[in-house]
Amino acid sequence: MTNSTPEDVPGLRLETIAVAAGRPHGPGAPLNPPIVAASTFEAGGAGEYSRGDGTDSVRALEAAVAALEGGERALAFASGMAAISAVFDLLDPGARVVVPDDSYQGVATVVADGERRLGWEVMRLPTADTDAWLAAIEGSDLVWVESPSNPMMEVADVPAICAAARAAGVRCVVDNTFATPLLQRPLDLGATASVHSATKYLGGHSDLLAGVIVTDDPALALAVDHRRTYGGATIGTLEAFLTLRGLRTLPLRLGRAQANARTLAARLAEHRAVTRVRYPGLEGDPGFDLARRTLAGPGAMLSLETVGNARSADIRVSRLRLIRAATSLGAVETTIERRAKLVGQEHIPPTLLRLSVGCEHVEDLWADLDQALNGLVSDSEAER
Ligand code: PLP
């Protein structure tokens, strides 16, 4: 067995693939791919310049993510936005694009730029309105899905949308950042590609920026590889090493964070200072049924709205002692952010707080949230 790779062993579960894929193998091989700190390589080998060819560290990460997503080819990028932009950059002037009306703010910006500069015809659809999505697919050049959505936590019927896009011969790309391949494998459902901000759950420690595209479509792989090489958005070797190191514990981290999120969502929904919780694992949530049907679990992201106004929500956040007010998500530590404060996010309810639930003890998280929410904030106090 010394020379067999995990990729050769049929039927491995995702938890095993996360641990085993992308490792060097053979007698004397290190168990972890080395950090190959080289921009250039002596001529005549497989790769000569790491902007286009990557390094062993990069290829190991790509092999592992491709195995987890069940895809032919993964390409790692310098950030999630670099990966996302590589896909949108392929669209011609006048292209017709279907996107969620609550897409991640970076995607919304890229799409608005394309609309203004290149005359893209953009259809922005409510994530959960499956009929609208199915009606919009025919004649489109790109269907972009994000589920669950950031930060509204809407759930899309990813299987139905991917199947319809495939039947219509339309490229369909799923941003799988929130779900991760553990909860949703878009390529199995017919998507052309699955895209990640690997900065989030795949890396999992808030210590790097990375992005990945996984696809079974050789033409798309070639095209985004070209964009990566000539856009110069190749992932750094150290970032690739760290992302792969983080990936090893993804199932453990996500399992714990999801269990924490379930508990917190249920308690927050009963809290007198909370007016609304959105979490696809919460019975009664608009996304509950779809999530149960389309995802292997509801994940570890949730949002809550609080009594009062934006200022009082900010005051509550400032009272947190353990949970950090920080953007980004998907790490071992719990973070919170009032998303409507960001430019271009005016459609988000003013008091909505996005909570990225981490791996701490759930009772410590609850104690912190409870004390921060309980401090009475009247509107007059908030307006001072
Ligand atoms: N997609 C989603 C769902 C995100 O939340 C983010 C970042 O927050 C991105 C893409 C962009 O990734 P990055 O920040 O790694 O460029």
C-alpha cells in the first residue's frame, strides 16, 4: 500500500479525504507537502515559474480541495475575490448574468462594474425564489448561486438550479463558502464549478487569504488558469500550505461550530432583545425545509436582529467581551459584524448582526451574547 494515494482508495468519506488527500507518498516522502519557496525552477521540469505553474505546496492544496468537492481540477487563487473575478472576467460585453439579489458584497460590486462598463444584462433574483431562477436560466451566459447567502442566510434550491442550468447548457457556478463541501457538493448536482473564499472555513484560522475554483469543465479550467496566470492572482506558497493544514481539521471544526450554532440560534430566538434570527437549522426559518433537502447540515453562520436601532446594535456589540467584532467568518473563533454599516449594504436590516459561530465552549459564547444583549439600550440612550 505504500504507493497508493487516498485518491486511489474508493469510497472514502469526506472526513477521511480531508485528512488524507494531497499528501506526498512513497518511501521517505514527508507526510506534509513541503513549503516550496521558489518563484522559479531549473528548466526542463514540470513547472518553471510559479505564477503560472504553482509549486508542490499549491498543487497539494488543489488536489485535496478537488478530492473534497469531487471535481476534476481545482485552481487555488490569492483570495476568494481573485477566484470569483477570474470567472466573471470571462464574460463578454453584453453578457446576461443571473445573480442573487443578496449576493456577497464583493460579487455585487463586480457585477455592478460589469453592468456599467461592459453593458452586462444583470438579473438579480431572490435567492429562495426557485421559480424565478428556473425561468431566468435559458439564454443566460452565467448563473451565479450562493447558498446559504451572506448575510441574509437565504437558502437556494441548488440542486434544481444546477440541474436546469446543465440541461440548458448554461454555466452555473456556486459560491460554496458558507456550506463547504461537507454540507454541499455543487459538482455532484450539476454545477459547472464550485468556488470558495478559502479564507473562511477551508483555512479556518483567520490567518490567510485564499480562494479556490473547482470544476469538471476543461474549457473553464483552462480559461480561469489563463486568467490566474496573466492576472497574477496565484496563491502564495505559504498560504497554500496553511490552507491545506487548516483543511485537515475542517470536519472537526465545522462539526463543533455547527453544534454551537444550533444551540445559540435556538436560544437567541427566545431572547427578549432579539426580534429575528435567521438560521437554516432553526425550525420555522424560511430556509429550513430547503436546507434539510439540499444541505447535509445548516452550517455555523447565523444572523440576528435586535430590539432598537443601528446605534443600539453597535452598543450591544461593543459590550461583547469574548466574541470579536470583526469582518470575515468561518474561523475557530466566533466573530460578529453589523453588516449594514458596510457601503453598498443598505438593503440589510440596520440591526442585523452576522454571527460566525466558532469552536469555543457554547456556554461561554452564550454567556457573552446574553450579557451583551441584556444590557438595556433605550433608543434615547442609543441616540446620544
Ligand atoms: N464569497 C463569500 C460568500 C464571502 O463571504 C467572501 C468574503 O467574505 C468572499 C466570497 C470573498 O473572499 P475573499 O475575502 O477571500 O476574497
